[in-house]
Amino acid sequence: MRWLIVLVAIVFVLFVVGWRLAFAGTPPAVGNAAPEFILPSQDGKPISLKDFRGKWVVLYFYPKDFTSGCTVEAHNFQRDQQQYAQRNTVVLGVSVDSVDSHKRFCAKEGLNFKLLADSDHKVVSAYGSLINLGVTQIASRHTFIIDPQGRIVRSYTSVDPNKHSQEVLAALDELQKNASSATGTEHTRHD
């Protein structure tokens, strides 16, 4: 019986150590400046976070093109593109897949917002969103809302791809209302 307790304790310690190694990195904190980047989009053109100063940015990381959860999440962001535009917001998706993979994924799924290829894992790492699976690395399903000044104002490290876009739109409404109240300006949306 004693050996069983020791065995369970060893397995638990190995699990905890393995888990920490697999999910290395800490996402940047809300209130901090969003880490800057330049990455190629599905059309091969470089996209910089600085390109979107003055707009709200939904930066979402996802594991893999053509997988079920990632496809659902992308479809929902695509479905809601008009609502994001009404909120002066751009959606950017990031994974470690290649530009060619993103190009095929966008063509197959009818996506017209930017998917960025982080093949060297620098941006995924900077945002604490890299999962190390031993023989391969993928992006974790994380989302960051970045305000027009380039600060992270909301982060999600637990995401349900089925309802995430609606969750983000609701958060944008709240954040933009609070930002308008703080500056004394009124934010209007044309639904």
C-alpha cells in the first residue's frame, strides 16, 4: 500500500512538472503594452500591430488550421466581421502554421480577415501562448483585446470556440463604453 502512495505521488509530481514545461510562458498582463510584432498574413504581406493604432484589435491565437475547434472559431469571427467593423475593431488570428496553410484555410473556409503565420514561434511565445508537445509546438487558444493606444485591456486564456466571438463583442461594448465615459466622448455604433 505504501508503494502505491509513493507511486501516485511520483506520477503527480511528473504531471505537474510536465504541465509547466508544456505551457511555458506567461501571457502579458492586462494594462501592459501589447508586444509589438510583424508577421506575414495569408497573402504573404507583412502585418504589424502598429498598423492598427487608433483601432481596437482582437488578437486571437489558435492551435491549427483545418481542425474542428479552430474552424468553428474562425467561422464565428468571420460571421461577425460587420459587427467588429462597427466597433472600429480588427480581428487578427495567429498560429504557428505557414502562410501557405493559412492561404488554403482561408480559401476553403471563406475567411477574409487576416491570419498571421508565426512559424518561428516568436509572437506566440511573447504572448505566453506556446504549447510544447515534445515533438511539435502549437499555439494555445488565447485571445487579447488591445485598445487603440496599444494596451492589452482584456485577455482570455480559457476559450470556448463556439461562443467566443459573441463573448468578445460583448466585452468590446463594455470596454468601449467605459473608455467613452472616461474621456467624456460618446461612442456610437451603427447596427
